[in-house]
Amino acid sequence: MQKLTLFLLSSLLFLACNDRDKDPDLKGIKVNMPVERFEQSFFAIDSNQLVDGLKGVMAKYPDFYPVFMRNILGVSGNPEEEATQQVSLMFLRGYASVEDSLGQKFSDFKKNQAEIETGFSYLKYYFPEYQPGKLITFVGPFDAPGVALVDKGLAIGLQQYAGKDFSVYQVLDEQQLFPKYISRRFEPQYIPVSCLNAALGELIPDSTVGRPLIEQVVEKGKRWYLLDKLLPKTADSIKTGYTLKQLAWCEENEGNIWSYLTQNENLNSIDPIVIQTYIGESPFTQGMPEASPGNIGQWIGWQIVKKYAADHKTDLRDILKMDARKLLEEAKYKPK
């Protein structure tokens, strides 16, 4: 009995050491992404001193101010122009309560900052040449992006992370702007994933447009495989956007999903409707039970890439560069 106990302890220690060996050594990798709170300065503008207030914000945020005004509010940003003044005043008044709620929710952004920096530390481990920038928080109209690339970093639109039960989201659901299957992901824990996805979009631009379904499935799967490496301690439900039930359904029906695809679809199809059915936002996948998630093609692609990686000692960057069809062939993916 004593020998058995020692054997089990030794085995557990061996496995634990192996698990640690698999984790990248981030020692020496320092990622600092300073935070600028644009929304705090913008909503502090005195409406009775609007022109001076806008000039003050423009001087404080010379890089982001013109991006916010032109791309988000849709005006030139020139404080002397009437259109800029009118739109800014309407926005300040219309979104004051929203900014106030978000100000309370994100009064301290340090935890979010730390989580983002950790993910970017992994990104810098795999891509040493990548240079992370600063983080700029803002509050924009609800159709403004949750995360956007800007010249010197990432802009984070807090209006898309107020929490799934935020009252405004319920109204927007009725307007079909953000159906509940989308707005349920408007939680703060999704911010690091959104930031990394934005960075990856710049680092590894999407080249799948117009390609056959099977190639898009594999290429999209590579993205989730990489994201998994960058956020190893983040739940799969956060990385994929699936619910826990949807993830469980996929795992239980992996073989059936692959069989359905191979038997009912032309994997070489370039039909946009077919592509959208399997790689696109939707409450579930048409032709499959309502328990299925949308974007199920990316999940299958992820499993294909993981199968290949498990059977081949290949560098991560080589996997990302690998021809999609060659990867599929060599993965010998045959789930039961």
C-alpha cells in the first residue's frame, strides 16, 4: 500500500511538472499598457463652456480625440464648428446617465488592465516583435465598437461591457440591434478576449474572405487555437462566446457535427449563405438542434487544429502559417 501511495504521488508530481513545462516562461517579458480614461475627461465638460471644454479634451488626447469625433460621433471635431458643438452637446446630455453608470462599474480599471496585460505578455512571448500600446477607455453610442485599434494602442468602448442585464440592452434587443444571444456577452470579463482579438486582427490579418468553407473552418480554428494559448486560464465559454450548455453540447456531439457537415454540405462551397450558416453570429446553427451554438464551424476548426497539434511537434507560428487543407489532411480528424 505504501509503495502504491508513493507511486501515485510520484505520478502526480510528474504530471504537474509536465503541465508546468507546457506553460510558457514569461519571466523577463514585461508588458506595460497604461490606461487613459477619455470618457472621464469628455463627460466632465461643462456644457456652458462647451468650446473651451472640447479644446481641453483635444489638447489632452491629441491622438484619440479626432478618432472619437470623426469615427464615432461623425463630426470633424473642430470645437469652433457648429456641427461639432451640437452633436457633442446632444451626446453629453443623452449619454450622461450611461456614463455615470459605467463610471461606477469601472471606477477602478486596474483588474481589467492586469488581465489584458497578462494576455499580451503571452502574445509577446510567441511574437516578440509585437509592441503593445496603451489602453484608452471611452463611452460611445451603443453601436460604437467594443474594442477598436487606434494608432498607439486599443480603444475600449465601455458601453458594450455594462453587464448583460443593463437596462438599455433590453431596449436595444427589442430593436434587434443587440439580440440577447449577443448582449449576454456584454460583460467585463470579455474585455481581454476582445482586446486580443483586435490585436490578432492586425498581427495576423484575416485572409479567409472568398475561400471555401473548409478552409475558412480551419483558418478560423487556428485563431481560437492561438487565443487559447494567449489566455490559458480563461474559460472556453469566454473565449468562444458560447454558453456552458452550448460547449457541453458540442463536446458531446463532436462526431455528429462533423458527420453533418461532411454529409450535408459541400465543404468546398464558397456560397456566402453557406459560409454564414457555419461561421457567423446566430443563436444556433440552422439544420442542427437549438442547443447548438452559432459559429459552430470555428469550434470544429479549433478541434481539427488541436488534433493536428497533439499529433505533431510543430511550432505555433508554423501551425498558423500552414496550408489549411494540408493541416486537415495531416490531422486525420475523425471524431466519434
